Amino acid sequence: MYMKRTIALSACGLLLLSGCTLVEVTEDPSNDTTPLVEEEPVRETQNVTYIGTLQPAGISIYQQGSHRLVLPGGKFILLESDALDLNGYVNEEVQVFGALRPTIEAGGMIMRVERIELTEQEESSSSSSVDEEVAEVKEVEQETEVVEESSSSEMSMLEEVSSSSSEESSSQSSEPSAAFLENLEIMSRQDFSPEGWTQEYCSSHVGFCIPVHRNFWFKSFGATDNVLWHVEFSAAPVERLSEGPISLELRAGSKAELDGTVEEVNGIVVAYKEWTFGRHFVISSDKSLETAVRYMMSHITEYTQ
């Protein structure tokens, strides 16, 4: 009797042990209900240009960019480039071209630099030093004094010379190239609301700044044979004179009676802005860009270091 009970208990124990066997449970990934988060692509603004002093990025809250471009007034943008060695331009005043986007950290902007130039090289062709610019200003002052002391007939002669030079420039541009017309058409399609003017051209030599649309390129040609300063604006990089559909010129002599006015002659709009030392600005372009010309003319300011 005892033997039977022992066997029965052992058999029960085996049954209990077999019931404790571990079972591996696998989950079906198709049952995962965790929602997928799609990352939105970062939007870049193409063909952006800035002028400033290039410096190393240093230590900051922005964990992006290898360098920074310090702009007039103390603000800066971060810079990065896979194709260019930015270290060769540290502490130099440069003009950078590329695509701009917001940083991951709020409040910053970073540019993917596609091209970089020394601004001194661009302006050295017309003014090799600040001393030459000072001398030029003095010459303008002397010319202004002569004009003020001259008779009304001499003033009429000066105006005739000015109008003839305008007619010459108009005749030279009477047959624009296909590239010029394409750039003009692209520029005329832009939104010229104040939010679009995110760039600025400044000249420390002449001492002025003018707003530039975010989709415009610009080039300074410095002083030419006919004007004290010449800058052109386009929808593409400008290499030679008269390639930009919008041109800005600083001329000698006062035009106080035309200050702030915009004239239209044969489809060309011309805006006037009185400036210091008896000088004045003239901004001209096709009639289709009148809105841009008016905005630029009314927002010319003095350059402050």
C-alpha cells in the first residue's frame, strides 16, 4: 500500500513539472500601434548674399556651423561648407553666397556657403585706400562749390550733359541680351513686400547701405569714368557692367529738387535720392521693377560701423 502511494505521488510530481515548462512568447510587429513621425524637410532660401567679417564659430548654444559671419551692427549668421575652406578667410571682410535656413535651436540662421569673396578685392579696383576716398570727397565738395557759384546758364549746360549721358546709356541698353531679359523677367515676378528684403549692401568707403531682396544678387563696380560709385542688382551673379537690370549710381552735384521722386521715360523708371557733400543717388530700371526701385530708394541709410 505504501509503495502504490509513492508511485502515485511521483507520477503527479512529473505531471506538475511538465506543466511548468517555459514558453517563449513573440510579438507580432504588425500589431505595433506606435504612430510614425515624419520629419519635415528643412526649407532653404536660395541665392542669399551677405557681407561681414568671418570668424570661427566658437562656443555657443548653436551646435551647428564651423564659422560665423559677423554683420554690421553685431548680429551674425552661422556658416558651413563641405566644398570650401573657410579657415582661409578668418578675420577677413568677405561676401558669402549660398542657401540660408533656420538653425535647429530657435532664433538662429545658418548658411550653406557655395561661394565666398574678399570684399576688399572687389572694391580695390576703384579705391585702393581710405585716403583716396577722402580725397575724392574733397574733390566733390570743390566741384559742388563751383556749381553753386556758377551762373544759371552753366547749370543748364550741366543738366544737358547729364541728360545726354542718360540718353547714351539708354541707347546702349536698347538691345538687351537674352540673359538680361530673362533676369529682368525673374526679378519682376518676386514678392516685393518688406519681409522679402532680407539682404543689405553696404559700402564703408562711400558710407551708405541699401536693402537687397533675398533673391537678388549684387556687385559693386566702385567708381567708374562717369560716376562716383556704381552697383548693379540681378537675379543671377553679375560679372560685367550693364548686366544687372537694376543699377544704382552715386553722382556729383545736388538734385534736391528731385529728392524722393521717381520719373518714367520710355519705359525706364529713375529714382532720385539726395545725399551728403552735394551728391545724389540715381536708381534706374525697367518699368516692371518700379516697386523694387521705390523701396530701395526710400530705404537708403548711412553706413555705421
